[in-house]
Amino acid sequence: LGGSRKRAAERGADLVGKYDAAKRYAEGLCTTSSEYKRFVVFFADLEDCLDKICVVTKVRGYQAWTIGNRHLGGKRVPMEDILAEMMAARGVETIGRIRRSIHAKKMALRNSISATMSTETVLLSRKSAQLT
């Protein structure tokens, strides 16, 4: 996810227009910055994947997502909140969140650039409606 940065500004405007958590994160970021472009293309690609996954998930079917809240430009990206909003727009409601520490990391808690993730969240969701 997060491959091509083509049309990043256009994709970003669409993303922040649809999801409040994405809008809150993007406030104050320059739309031409590397951090903004990385943020936008990752979530635009994730949204494309969600479209496909949510279509094949049966009504009353479950999904489990394990995600970590990364930092871009020293600012925490609210990944679980953005993902929950994206799923809600597709008729998939969040029914639980389990936060857990990452005990055995292969990288140091801090690398040469920034702190690494020390926790992750398992987002549990259930499809409540078939959207067309």
C-alpha cells in the first residue's frame, strides 16, 4: 500500500473530504510535503482494498484488522480511527478494539529516525448492511 504518488493532492482532497479523522490529521500539513503524500497514497490504496474486501464480506460477517499507529513527520497518524470511518462508510461497524503491547520487536524501540511502534490495535468489525 502507498505505491504511486501520482495525483496525491487530488486523492488527498477526496480523502480528507470524506473522513473526519483524516481531515484532523492533515490539518497543518503542506499538501506538497512528503509526509502528506505518503499519508494520502497509503490511505487511498487502503480504501481501494476495503472496497473489494467489504463487497465480498457477507452481511453479519466479521473482519479483524491488526494495525499500528505510525508517525509521519513526528505526528501520530490515527490509523485505527481512519480505518473505522472507512469501514463504516461501507456498512461495516466497529464492534471492538483490543490494544496490546508489542513485546518482541525485531527493531529497537527507537531507530535512527524516530520511535517505532510499541503497541498495536486489533480492530474487530461486523458487516451490518450490504451497500451498493
